[in-house]
Amino acid sequence: MKGKKLVSLLLAGVVAGSILVTSTTTAERVVAQTPMEAATEYYDAYIARDAEGMMFYSKDINYLDEKSREEGYVTYYWV
């Protein structure tokens, strides 16, 4: 009986821990209200090596689709 309680407690801890990690690592992006905010957010994403953030705050028509754009950003900026 103690073994079942221990296993269920460990399982509950793992689930709670994964929820906590997920909620703290996924940040919701906010649409910039001014061009200065957009530029600041873009360069913050660039410094953080966040290709998704760079893509969110910019428009680049030099790529065929979003996947090739992300690959291009990662390859070009963080080789």
C-alpha cells in the first residue's frame, strides 16, 4: 500500500513540475503598439537567439515560407 502511495505521489509531482516548467517557459507575445516597441522587441529576440520572436516582430519576403525563414534565421544568425 505504501508503494502505491509513493508512486502516485511521484507521478503527481512529475505532472505538477512539467506544468510549472511549461507555464514559465512559454511567454505570450504582445503586438507592439509603436515602431520603436517593435524594433526593441525584435532586437531583444535577436539577442536572446529567439528566431520565433524575430519572425513575430518582422516581415521578411525573402523566404518562400515560414519554415525556410526560420531555418534561414537560425543558420544565418547563429552559425
